[in-house]
Amino acid sequence: MTTTSVTPTPAAGPAGGAQPLLEIRDLEITFTTSSGPVKGVRSANLEVYPGETVAIVGESGSGKSTTAMAIAHLLAENGSITGGSILFEGRDITQVSEKEIRVLRGDQIGLVPQDPMSNLNPMWKVGSQIRETLAANGVASGAAAKARTVELLEEAGLADAARRAGQYPHEFSGGMKQRALIAMGLAARPKLLVADEPTSALDVTVQQQILDHLDTLTAELGVAVLLITHDLGLAAERAQHLVVMYKGRVVESGPALELLQNPQHPYTERLIGAAPSLASRRLVSARDRAEVREQAQGHAAPLSADVDTSSDNSGAVNPRAVIQVQELTKEFPIRGSVPWKSTPFTAVDKVSFEIERGTTTAIVGESGSGKSTVAQMVLKLLEPTSGRVLFEGRDVTTFRGRELTQLRRRVQPIFQNPYGTLDPMYSIFRTIEEPMRIHGIGDARSREAKVRDLLDKVALPSAMMRRYPNELSGGQRQRIAIARALALDPEVVICDEAVSALDVLVQAQVLELLNDLQAELGLTYLFITHDLAVVRQIADSTLVMEKGKVVEQGTTDEVFHSPQQDYTKRLLAAIPGGSIPLAGSETIDVQAPEVVADDEQADGPQIDDGPIDPFASAGHV
């Protein structure tokens, strides 16, 4: 892509001559790697005024999170500020001592990190971790801290906060963990809140609640918010000022609505055109889908040559359905105040649906509605309390040994958390190549070629094979997880928030990739997501879940255009950016943009390709 030089417009400041709370000038951040120094941020400039919300937007690897982490002195060990200044209330904090920055963190500068999975101590109850934050910042202690903890969790949108405060992180869903982190970030009522993708794991209704709360803080307490996000709709709706970053540089900056209606830089135009919450379009071809459905019956091989695929279970079996879920129920024991006593909690309550081969079914709902639990039971990672999951007419709960191995090859998952599903000791090549090696597919040369092809399909350079998960951004890790899931050429892919961590450009490309693979190979998708804009783009049919039950289901067009339940209407109304007026929005082309070969190199060096050793030493930067 040919870039155009656009001079970033400085923030005007909401209070006329007021001094900015945060001022970044010519910031340069360099990472030391085995291949030499790499600039992650180059000459970045931005300002945040008291009570103002400024959003930094850009794709994964653009340097936006690196800029945010530099403010709180939380860069990776191999990263350092090598130029420019960061002024907080007029004081340059790039040179202050570690002791001084610890005083600022929490009390003056709050942080909501991107990954809720790795930022909570698994050995401590959630309430204890929030109380620790309150005590460390001198806000409250003892009984007052306990009461304040419950208030903060309620403010963050967590139901039954008093009981939840006594639970451990593993008992929380991804969205619930994110809400706990938001409560911690707001605990000391900081002057500046740095929110790095604070709602990426949240459903639209809770996202709306959290952002409404941040707006209240901005208005009432003068709290400034630096919002790091790849969601253009969210940024347009919540921020007064937008800063667009690309390859470590600020390429455009200005008032939010003005920038969205009249973008000057071609990269900004690409971001706007690819944002599903701003311009939701269907990526699928009706003609291709019809052909897939007509040819689907003879596409798949049986589970095994000596396995009887006829149904020996009671209940109707739809021959067109590759997956049938019948009266599926899952109960979990919930501990109360007495450790040895528990009460059953129904996470999934008599859920039934079918997925026809070659189609996409989406399950949407708020965090904790049970949608991910359904996916885990379909994958046979959880045993249902009652009900059945049929794969080609066979109950997967009866699968053992060879049958289960074949099921694993034919049904592949893409999980929500890219941090917890990639082995930190495996190179990217070994991560993607391992499933093929385990299942005895191909030789070393053909597997390497397949890995290169998969990386190309998910918009990553082949040089990425030599890196390790800790060297990648969150979005890059999720793309690796998607490539690994496709390595075995599965027939069914279960996507549990598979694109929630991706920036809009790569998200659009991945959705189109999934669509193209479906049209070409007859793939079947079960799509678990809280992003209704994504559902509108990719799904044929949609189920809406609330509190473990399916409250509405039908074709995606029916659910979106004629919702029958108030709950569904609330979900649709909460989609961010839906009412943002865009100049020429009727003609926005949301086809996936071309990916520049070096678009990821802001966070890492270009590495020459060469022979790949899948068992290379894990000693790396």
C-alpha cells in the first residue's frame, strides 16, 4: 500500500487553554532482539486533556498497546523508551525512578490490561485481588474494602457481585474476568485510565454498561480515558478524539466524527471500510452457499470404514444435519459460604438446535449466558448433565479411542483466549505443524509447505515461523490459533470468540477466509460470539441465549430484522457505532483489504526464511 503523509492534528483541548493531562511528544520505543534493535513506535505524538476520552485505533502490531504500556512503564523487558517524552501533569515521567512510577500507577494512572486470562492471580479470590488494590492505594481496608469491592464489581456490570467476589478466576467466564480487571483499574479513581481493549471480551450490553460508566466518570470526576481499541464503532461512539496508528507511527489524528466522515489517510479509509460495527455487510455468496448445500450430502467420509453411522439412539435424526444438539443441559456445583456444601447452577438449560452441513450457525448472548459451555460440550470437552450431542447421527458422549481421535480431526476448535491456548515453549512453526505430525499427515517437507500456506491465509509472513508466542501481539496469536485449527482440514470448526482479539482489517480478512473455505470445502461452522456485527456478516442462522436458555432462533435475517424478544432487541440496540453518520457510507467497500507484507514488522524484525527445525531450542528473546 502506498502511504500518504498526513500531519497529525493535535488535540484541541476541551477547555480552551487548559493544559493537557497527558502529552506524548516524539515518542520512540525500541526493542532489542536477536536480529538487532527494532523500533516499535516512531515519533508518536498525542495529547489527552482532563475529562477527555482519546482513542488510539489501528491494527494488531501498529504500536498502540506499546504506546499505552510505555505510559505506565510496563514495557517488555527488551523494550525501552529511546526518544521523546511523556508528560503527565507537565512532568516528564520517562526518567522517573521505579519507586516514583509505582506511586503514580493505580493512584494517578489506572490500567485495564488487554488479557483478562493472564492478569488475575489464579490462586487468589477475585475479591481479595481487588481489596489488595484498594489497600495498596490507601483507598480502604478491612470491612470498608470488602464493601467497596462489591460496589466496584457491581459498577463493572457483574451480577451477584457479593458472591462472585468470593470465587476464583477459573470460576469466571472471559467477560467476567475482564469486568473484574475494570473494577481494579477504577478502584483508586485515577486521573487517567489507560484502557487497553477494555471491552474486547464483553458482550454488547455489558460493553455498553461499562462504557456508560466510564463516560460518567469522565463527566463527574474529570477522569481522562486513553482508549486502545480496534473497534472503530466503539471509538467513534465514545471518544472525542481519534489517533490512528500504523506501523508504529501516528498517521492521522483529529476530532472523532470529523476523522470518520472525512479521513485523509488511505489507511484510515481502510479501517473505516473494514469495521463491521460501522458498515455491516454479508460476506457470503448465496449462489456459493446453495451449491454447497446441494453437494454436501456426499462430501464427508464416514467416521471409519468399520464404524456404523446409523443412529442407534432414540430421537429424530436429521440426515442433513452434521451436528444435532438435543435437550442439552449442564449443571455446575457452586460453593457457598460453607466450603463442603454446594448448590447446583444450571449453566445450560435444555438447549436444542441443528447445524446443516456447509452452513454457519451463530450463538450469541451476554457473557455467562452459557454459549461457550455449549461449545465445549459439542467438542466433548465437557460431559453434559443430560441431553445429547449427535455428530452425523452418533452420540459423541459414547465416542472412545479411535472414534474420538477421528472426531478430534474432523471437528476443530478455535478458542477465545490466544494467550492460554499456545504453548510458550513451542515456536510458531511447531505449534501449527504439531497437529499434522500427531495425526501422521505428510512428511516434514509437505508439512512445512502447509504451515507457510496457512500463515499466508491468516495474513502473517512466513518469517513468523521462527518466533514464539511471547513475541507476538494478541491479534497475531489469535491468527496462529486459527491457522492451527485449519491444519487438519477439518469439516466442522467451532469458533469460540475466534475473531474477538483481531483488529478490523484482519478480522474482515479472516471472516472472508472462513467464508471462502466454507464455499470451497463445505466446512460447517458453529460461531460463538458476543459481536452481533460479526454475526450479521457470516452466519446463516442465529441462536440467542440468555441465562442458559435459547430465547430466540431463526435465520440471521429474521433475527436481525424482526426480533421477537425484548432481550434480542436490547442486544441489537447496543451494537456500538450503529448510528454514527459516515460520509459515503452507502458505498463503503468492506471486502478484506490487501495485507502489506511488512505490516507486522512494527513489533518485530523481519527474519529471513530458511530450513525450519520444529524442535528448535526455546531459548529466544
